[in-house]
Amino acid sequence: MNKTVERIAPFLFGVLALGLWQGAVWGLQVPNYVLPGPVAIVQAYAGDYAVLNSALVSTLTVTLAALAASAALGVLLALAMAASTLVRAAIQPWAVILQVTPVVAIAPLIIIWVNQPFLALVVCATVVAFFPVLSNTAAGLAATPADLLDLFRLNGATRLQTLFLLRLPAALPYFLAGLRISGTLALVGAVVAEFVAGSGGFASGLAFRILEAGYRLEIPRMFAALMLLAFAGVAIYAGLGLLSHLMLRRRDN
């Protein structure tokens, strides 16, 4: 019973919040151009769902491409850092600097340097998303139990055998945790890059539709695009959480 209540609690809270929101908008007679209610937002989506859904697909394409690139880049750099302390000393400070640099500041440069709009968006999103995979995977590789490492050495295992049979499986939970964080960050990076590209005239993705709706004062349509982004972020986080659960359960079995 408690588990069932916990599962439906978020939905009940969401329905309550939406009801209060709509009631406040009606009761205070707030104009749609100031704050639209959920009914106006649904109506705006219903009136323009084809364009908004197409923009969502465009944003998700950039997000998933950036997530794949982030996973590959993060794992490769983590392996290189685990193999050599010199490589770790060389890479880690630059990775941190790249992570703390606001992507909105470097996105215009990336879009200029990478003379292909889709690839430029993917690069921007990858810059935002790769660090959690890198840091978590590196932590997982470093956290391999010392007694198991000694056991592999005593049995004459090579470095590659130790890496693939011990260290990488031990780092899998860390990698999956980092991937889950990177999934949402990739969406954030894609949206920021699309804002910059949209300001420059490249029409693609939900961020551009948000800009377009703002310029036209179509606030319900803007909120509809924002809601689609929120749902996409939740779906990515939940999907990666399910993937993590399935992979770890299979490994443990």
C-alpha cells in the first residue's frame, strides 16, 4: 500500500498544482500574455502540435547524439587517466575548466568554427554533458578493490584482462550514474546552443520556437514548448534510470 501511494504521489501533487494554478489564473483574471493557465497551454499545443512536435524531435536528436558522444569521450578519457598519472595530471584541469566555462559564452564561437549547424549544436551539448561521465567513470576505475587487483596480479592477468574483466565491470555503476546526469545536461546544452543558433537565424528545435513565441508575445505557445522540454527531460532521466537498473540487475545475476 505504501509503495502504491509513493508511486502515485507525484501525479497527485502535479494534478493539485495544476488545479491551483488554473484556479488562480481564473480567480485573479490574469491575462494569457502575463501567465497562461494549463488550459490555455494545452489549447496552444493542440493548435500547433505538428510544429512543436517536429521541433521536439530536432532537439532530442541533438540531445541523444551529444549524449552518445559524451559517453564515448568520457569513457575514453577516463581510461586514459586511469592508465597514466601523467595523463590524468594533463587532462583533469582542462576538463574542469571546460566544465565550469558557461556554454552560452562559447557557443557562438563553436557555431562559427564548426561550419555545420547540427554538428555545432552537438558539440555545444557535448561540452556541457561529458564531464559527469568522465569524473564518475574515473572514480569508478580508481575505486576497484585493492584485494581483487592483487588477486588478478597473482594469477598472472595482463593489464588488458584486469581492465576488461575487473576494473570496467567495477566502474559500471559509477558510469551509469554519470550517464544519467549527462542525459539531462545534454538536453540543457542542446537548448542553450539552439537559443544561440536561433538568435543567429538558424531555425531548429524547441528553443527556437520559444524565442519565436516570445517575439510574437504568444506566451501560451511558449509555455507549451517549455512543458515539452520538461517532459523530455523527465523522460530522459527516467529512461536512463531504467537502463541503469536493468544493466546492474543483469550484471548482479
